[in-house]
Amino acid sequence: MNDILIIGAGVAGMAAAEYLTAAGCRIQMVDKAGRPGGRCATRRVTPDTAADWFDYGAQYFTARSQTFRISVDRDLEAGRLVHWQPRINTAEPLGGTWLFSPSPDDRERLIGPRGMNHWVRDRLAQSGLHVACERRANALRRGSDGQWTARFDSGAPISASHVLLTPPASQTRALLAGDAKGIDVLDAAPRAMAACHSLVVAAPPIDGVDAIFFKSGKLSWAADNTTKAGVTRDRHLWTLHASTAFSTDHEDRMAEDLAAAMLAEFAAATALSVTDMEVVRARRWRFARPGSGAPDEDQRFWVDPRCRLAIAGDWLAGGRVEGAWLSGRGAAARLIGDV
């Protein structure tokens, strides 16, 4: 029986763990965060389980490949996923004002009925997979006996015959240190992913608008989480994502520092008032989108069967949730010699 350590419990790690468990492997799975999910991140405004929730990372995903489609259909049937059909507008600055127009983008969008994070957690629970959370790995070394040993900021080391890594490229290269030499997908690790600053804002609803694509400026996306949850309130929870250019220009600053500029742009575009807005959460996703050094999305994963090491993640597969799932599943299959 293969003994496999998976570092990272986002979508790629989830897909890998499910595949390897079904293949009869013994899995140990760790994540640095307080809960699984990675950038499928959902929170509530208070600890009360009845409180309003919001997604502040990944907002939705699509299913284009046949393999992922089969998995998604099972989740839809089980209620782990639902369709989201938002009324989307595009926003474009025009002179001193903003031009709003309905978006023709009517693709299928999928979300978790209790938020994106619960989709990952429900899948892991359904498969009986345990994740050791709040375990930040700081080193990974291969011994002369071929065994891998991971060390953590706290707690005992973990040894395994096989390792599957799903953190962003820079973090993966740092973990491997000298063992990263010769791994081509890590050559441009610092440029493999770009930042995204995110705000969640309590603000009034916008009549006829559930989400906005911004064509230029400081923002790229806004979504009304309250409509995602299917409820009606006087004040809604809007997730704002900064544009790639704006986030890159300010990648060393925290989202709180950029809140005023992002709110001002949201207010100007929507005709809302900044005085009617309250920041609920701010987050800088340091590694969020494919960067200038990202591998071709067809790469999907990297595996060395001789060293019993695999690398997966959305940064190898176009930055999408579906890409992360395909990356983790493909890396797992290659790692144990199924393909």
C-alpha cells in the first residue's frame, strides 16, 4: 500500500486525495489554514451558523471537461452544488461616467449552496478524508532511503514514501529547497502567480444586478453574495476583487490599505455612496491568478515517479477551479502509475 502525504487541502488536494483513497492508498493530508478549501474561501459575518455568509475567494466555477462534468453532476444530484444564474452587467469607464450594460455571458456557473468552502469540505467528509489543519510545512527533504520527511512550524514531522504538493509555485520551491533543481515548472516560480486584493463590503443591493465584470480600472469583479444565498436583506454582502494590474502594482500592500480606493471605484461605477458601505473583510490573496511566468495550462501537473514526488495546483492549469481539480486528479494517477 502506498503511503502518501498531500500538502494542501484546496481543490487540487481534494481531487488527489479522493482518487488515491479510492485506489487504496493510505493518505495523510495537511493544510496550513484553519480549515480545508484553499481559495474556495467562505466565512460568515458572525460565528452563528445562521448568519449570512460570503465567498471572498473563488466565486463560482464551470465544468467543461467530461471527467469533471461527471463529478459535478454527482454533486448537483447530492445537493453539494447548485446552479447560480446571476444577472451580470459589464462596467466600463466612459469619460467622466461609467457605462453599464447587460453581459452576454450566460455560461453555466456552479456554487456551493452554503458557499464555495463547504463544497470542498463536504466532498472531503463524504470520502472520509481527515485533514490536519494549522500545520504549516516549512521543509521537505528526501532521505537516502527514499523516504520523504516534511517538517512543520509546530508538531511532529511526517514521513511518507510519496508526496503530492499543491501549494503555489513559490511556496513549493521553498519547501523543496535544493530538491527543486531540475523541476522545470518551478523555474519561474516567483512569476507563476499574481496577487488579487479582495474586499467584502456591506452595501445596498443594486436593482437588477447580481454581479459585475469591470472592463478596466482598479476592480475586475463584484458579486452580491446575498443573492447567491437566495435571501433578501436591506444591506447585501458584495465581494470586490481588484484587477490584476492594480493588485500587481500594490502586491506588497495589504487589502485594508487599498480599501478606500477600491470602495471609491465601486461607488463611482454603481452610483452607490461610500458612506453606505462598510468593509466586512479584507484579504490579499498573494498567489491568486496565473502570472507572467505561469506554465501553459495544458501542463496540468508535474510528476517524477522515480522520486515519488508530484506537484499539482491551479497555477499549472489556467488558474481555474476545474483546472485545479484536473491537476490534482491527474497528478495522483501518474504518481501511483495509473497513467
